[in-house]
Amino acid sequence: MPKRILQGVVVSDVQDKTIVVRVERRVMHSVYKKYIMRSKKYAAHDERNAFKVGDLVRIEESRPISKNKHFVVLAAEPKAAPQAAAADEPKTVVEKKPAPRRRVRKAEAAEAAAKE
């Protein structure tokens, strides 16, 4: 029987050599026939403590490692830190568009002209 491979997002990395991964799946509702999201959290073994919260990881079913831990993180590179990635890329300049001009009623325009 093949081992299950699931993909999810790390939601906790507080424990030593363990991460908690949230895996989402789409299920059709029995009455309304619309797809809804269901999620489940799995504890996975991370030998090097390499993955942090927010990383996208793939986990593989394995022998029981502890009471709740039955998955192992597949060998993959964690995403780079945002500061390091930003330093490598050239900075792009975004020009702000001027705010749209507000339409002024004739009465307001007359009051403004009277004040000046």
C-alpha cells in the first residue's frame, strides 16, 4: 500500500523536531452541492527544525514516531526569509496616481470664491 503524501501550511513550530501542518481539502456539501473547505492538522517530524510558520510543506505517512506523530516532512528547502529575498531583487518604484478630483457644486464654488 503506498504512503500518503499531503501538502499543507505550517501553523506551529514551537515543539522540538516537530511541526504542525494544516492540510486543506475541498468537499462537496451533501445538500447544497457546493464545495466547502475542510482542514485537519497533522503533527510531522522535522529532524533539522528547518521549517517555520507559514512555509508550504509536503508530508509523508510513516511509522508512528510518537503518540500523535505519524508523518515525516519530505526533504525540501524552506522558503527564504523575506529580508534576504528583498535584498537580492532590484527595487521597483511605484508611482502614485493623484487622487481623483472631487466634483464641486456651483454653490460650493461660489462660497470658496467669496472666501478668497
